[in-house]
Amino acid sequence: MILRLKSVIEGRVKYSDVMFVNLDAMPKRVALLSRSHDNQYQQPLLFILLMLFIMHFQLQGVAWFLSSALFVTARYWHAFEHVRGNHLLRRTCAFIIASCTLWGMWCALFVTQLF
């Protein structure tokens, strides 16, 4: 947000581009941080919903804790790589680890509730 405001004040970005989130019109660093911010809210919402189901069905345990820790660690790693390192291979690895962990946890939830 600060970078967006600074870009508008300096005249590098139009107010309408910020208002309508036109990332193509923004400087690369501002667009990168905006995309990273948006990305940080997609998988975590599915994760929070999953955690609510786990608590509702009283499935807490070591496996759920370790899977959750792996997911959260991978998401932090992904965010770090996205805004600081931006090394595509490491960022992709972090994303795959987080995605597969979350997908596996959802599958495990469905299996435990079906059988």
C-alpha cells in the first residue's frame, strides 16, 4: 500500500490504476508486491477452513500438527522468495510443497469422514 501511494504521489502511477488495480500500469516492484499480497490470501483461506473442520470433527493429532507446520512453513518460504529472493525454482518448490500438503490434508479429512 505504501509503495502504491508513493507511486501515485510521485506521478509514476495514475490514481485510477490503483483504484482499479491495473497492475500492468504499475512499476514492477509494486506489481510484484501486490501479486504476492493477493497470493497470500488464497491458500490460507482453504487452510483456515480445513482447520475449522478438523476442530469441529475433533481430529486434532500429531499428524495434523506436522502437516499444518509444513504448510505454514512452505507458505512463509514462498512469500519470502516472492518478495525478496524471487528465485523462480525455489519459489515454485515452496508453492508445490504447500499445495500438495494442503491437498493431502483435505484428502485425509475426506477419507477420515467417509470411513
